[in-house]
Amino acid sequence: MSFGMGNVLLPLSWTKPPKNMLKCNVDATILPNPPHAEYGCIIRDHHGVVLAAFQGRINGNQDPTIAEVLAIREALSWLKNFHFSSIIVKFDSLVTIEAHNNAAIDRSSFGFLVEDCKLLVQGVSSCSFVFIRRSAY
């Protein structure tokens, strides 16, 4: 499957990370009955081999953006606890990437969660965030 941009076709499939790097794909979804969010994370090496995966649930009615940043925070905490390094974290929340790259402090609930993520990244050597189109997982 490809996504066209002008005359350029971009592949919409999972790609391996560079050698000696790991890729962590994170995603969250909102479910209605009962209202809750679920998230998942998968870590693969440069050969595409799955090294680890986890999933979780967030009870209550969640805003999709909050669910995404909570999932990313859980993934970063998990990566830090298991001492993974040289990580590319990919997810489909552009607003979270923009907030992470913004030096200004956002005092909303979302902003405080982003700040938690920034602190967790400090404990993971060589960690970068990359936006990925939802259909490219």
C-alpha cells in the first residue's frame, strides 16, 4: 500500500530501524462500552525481530490525545525500566510530537503528561520521536 503525495509514492508499511537501533511502535484507541482506552507497544530490532511487547488499559472516558500521551508515557517508562537504549519511538499523535519539541510549558493535563515524557526520555539514551501515519503501522 502506498500514499501519494504529488508525484511521489510513499510506502505505508513498517520499516526496519537502522542497524544497532530499536524501534518502538506505540498506539492507543478509545472504546465506548464501558468507556476506556487501550494501548499497545511493540519493540523490534533492525532485523524486524520482536524483542518485547505489552498492552494496557486506561479506565474512564478518555480524550484521544490524552490516551495517546498516556500510552507514550507508559512505553517510555517501560523502556527505561528495561534499560533499552538507541530507540526510535513511532506513534501517530502529531500534536504530542509538537508538544514534546516545544520548549514552552503547557500547564494543562496534557502538558503535564508531556513533561513527564520529557523527564522519562532523559533516562533512555538516544531516544527520538517520529510521527507515523496511522495506516503505516
